Amino acid sequence: MSLDWEGVKRVSTQGFTYTNDPEEMAKRYTERSEPVVLFLEECCEEDFDGFERSKELYAAYNAWARLKRKKRMSSKRVHHSYAKPK
């Protein structure tokens, strides 16, 4: 409930905000539709010489998704999301 109240207070003082920037809109859409992308940006560092077990990465994703109240996905779907080229 407090999150809702914060949103109401923000809208009442600032009004609704949005962007006309197509790149920003595409980024927001991707973050909402594929939370793995947001997880990778927030929690992971790209290291071409590094290695991480897929089970550990999946466990970290699930913990992050629970904490952030994001959509949880199967390990197969998570793997496909971070394996696809950008």
C-alpha cells in the first residue's frame, strides 16, 4: 500500500511523466517484458574470460525476481534470454 501511496503523491505533485524518445521507450518495454535483461544490467558484470554456473546464475535471478517482484521464469527461458544476441 505504501508504494501505491508514493505513486499518488508523486503524480499529485509532478503530474504524469512519459517519454517520446523511441530508444527509451524500447528500453522500458524490454525491461518490463524480459526482466532477465534488467537483472543482467543491475546484477552482473560482463567478463569474457569469466565463468558462472548456470544454476547459480538462475538462483541469483530468482532471488532478484522475488525481491523486485518481477516475473519469474523457468531456467530454460532464463538461459535463452541471456544467451540471445543483443
